[in-house]
Amino acid sequence: MDGAILTDWTESTLRVRYAETDQMGIVYYANYLVWFEIGRTDFCRWHGFAYRDMETHDGLFITVADAQCRYKAPARYDDEILVRTRMKAVRKRVLVFGYEIRRQPEGALLAEGETTHVITDRGGHPRSLPDKFRELLTSAAESPSSS
């Protein structure tokens, strides 16, 4: 599925901690990137592998090459947050994840973004994504139930 664009979302929930807010009582902007990571890690688990195992057993890393976030509305202390994550593209050496951050229960969109990753070895050299991971990450394409 080289270059495939996928639509299946995974969902992770969390509650905003006080330490994640700034002096104005809203979530500090960089925390959204941390929430993207939570979503990405959960996405991998949901699709059959732990990212840590990829590092340990295969010596491969999903290295962030670019991160973008568009802020729509603020999140505040104790808000329940839904992190929606999907695989936007899978290429030979590059993965692109898409994200939505929503406040629950009303589903208000707080932020959306994407991260682009290069598959690297321990030395930081680009490597091809092994077929076993490609198949697991693209399994969502079999049944694009939501977008």
C-alpha cells in the first residue's frame, strides 16, 4: 500500500491535568503535541504492535520530521479530552499521522494537526518500513468505517 491514504480513526481519552495549563488557565500549546504522541502510540497498539517493541526488536524508530497543529479553541483544567488519530499516508520510509483533539462530551474541536515521520535506524539513517509493520498500520484501510 505504498502511498496509501487511510481514514480509520483510533481514539484515546485523557483528562487535562493542572500542570498542563498556563497562567491563563488554558492548556499550554506544546501539550497538544504530547497528546498527539499519546494518540500515535495508542494507534500503533490498536493496530497490533507496541512502538517500543519496534525499537527494541527491530532497531527502528519513527522519527518526527515535521509537526503541525492548528488551534481552534482552548482546553482547560479537568476537561475530558478525546484524541483521535489516523494514518494519513504510508510510504516506503515515511508515515503521516493526522489528529483531532476534541473536548467531551460535546465533541468541540479544540485542535487538529499532523505529524510526518521518517523511519530510521539507531544511527538516524533512513530505512524502509518492514512489510510486517506496513501491513499492521494499513489494516485500517480494509474497513474505512469513519473519517
